[in-house]
Amino acid sequence: MKFDRLLSIVLLLQHRDLVPAKELAERLEVSQRTVYRDVEALSAAGVPVYAQRGKDGGIGLLAGFRTDVTGLTTDEARALFVLASQSAHSALGLDRALGSALRKVMAALPAPHRPVAELTSSRILVEPDRWHAAPRPEADLEALYAAVLSDRRLRVRYRHSGRTTLRTYTVDPYGLVAKAGTWYLVADHESRPRLLRTDRLSQVSVLEAEARRRPGVELTQVWHDLRREVEDRGVGVRVTVRLRRERLDMVTRIAGGYFTAPPVPEAHTDKWLRVEVAYPVVEAVRHLMQFGNDVQVIGPREARTEMTRAIAELAELYGAA
């Protein structure tokens, strides 16, 4: 543990002129006294580290000193090479860069760790896209990636869900997020957070003005707030349904995201399960029609009425044919 901590201190100091001992202690979750002892140990080992007292003081490295990554542990090496199978890099045009970087890391790893890293890369595959994902318009993610890194405002043309017309927005980007195979641009519009699907963007223009982000706000915080907002507003009506036990896996795979809790067995039969699902509006209960007679809506009454109406419309449509 101490060796890992000493290496972490060196890596942190490489990117800053001076780092306060208090900050190092907080990031490493140790006391300031421990930090100073570690600095003494590094100095004794020949690392050119020094401490500067005073209000603007801290701990630093002499200019020009650099270390390599040969201090990586087995688990750290394994974690790095899981990244090799993530398709997000390809979408951003970084797949070749990732491969090159990992080859350099592999060359720098201690010899005992290389078989573990190679085995991890060949045995673990991370695929973020869902099965049978519907085809989507392609987004120019490489251009968006370059745009969000430039710290400039963006002017975009965007199509909202269910609409055919485009609206123009001037936004201040925080970054890009990939969720379940879908990419989102996270940005502020008039100082309010917005979530824009990249496959609905038809035009992106990088402006000369710098992005006007809210002070102290980072991408992870904005994403967390937006995701919670989407999840909270997605529950407008709760519907109780029964489903055939033998179809549980299929129904869960397709509609499990709407379950409010795991299905439970019905009281007097082992063939049926009960579960509550949540939809934003009662009309969305038609989503369950795809399961035919393997799923039955129990309540509330307006949900059963909606299903009855949908069945009647289908009967009329096919009866006319």
C-alpha cells in the first residue's frame, strides 16, 4: 500500500508545480503527517521532491523529472486493458490512438504483469449497445468531440422527439455521454442544463465565444442531475400486470426497465407472476400488447380501458382488410 501511495504522489506532482500537503492528504485519504513522511521516503530514494513553506507553498518535484508506469499493480494493469474492448473510442475516432497507447503501456509493464494484461484483453469484451437496436441517423461524433474540447460555445440545429421541425440553440457544452449505445451532448442553454441526443443534431457550428459554464460545475454533476430528472418524470401511472412465469426472461429483457420491483409469484398458482410497471402516461400501456396473451393488465381501470380500446382498434383495422 505504501509503495502505491508513493507512486501516486509522484504522478500527482508531475502535473503541478506545487501541491499543498492538505490536498495530497485528502486525495490519498491519509494524514498530512503521513504525507510528509512519504515525501521524506521519496527523497531518501533519490526522487527530487521538495517542500516549500508559506501561504502559497506546497510539495513539488524539480523541473524535468518524470517517471514511467512500471509501478502499476496487477489489478491496475488488468483494469487498463478492459478498456481495449469498449466501442466508445471508435465512435470518437480514438480507436487507433487507444491501441497505440495500450501497446506503449504493455511495453512499459513489468514482465510478470504482461500475461495478465494480455489475458484480460482477450477474455473480457464490453459491448454497450442493446440487442436489436433500431437503426439511427449517424452523428458526427468526431466533430462534436473536437468541439467540446475546444471550450467554445456551439450553435446546433436539433429535432425534439416526436417532431419533424428543427430548432436552433446556442449552448455551452460540458461534454459527451454515452449511455446504452446512445450518445448525448450535455450542455447549458441560457444557464439551464439540457440533454441533446446527438443523432437528432443536424448541424453543429463552433462559435468564437468561449463556453459560459456555471462556475464550479462539471460534466458528471450536470449528467447526474439530468439523468435523475429524466427518471423522476418517467413515472406518471403505475400499472399492475400478471405475466406467465415461462415468459419472464423475455418480458424482463424487453420491458424490465419499467418494472418498479422484481416480479412475485401469484398466491394460488405457479404459472403466473405479478409485477408493477410504471409509464409516463396511461397510453403507454399499449407497450405491453407486444406480449399478446402472455401479459394481462390487472389495473388500474383506466389502463384496462386503454388496452380494450387498443384491441378494438386493431380488430377494426384487420377486420377491414
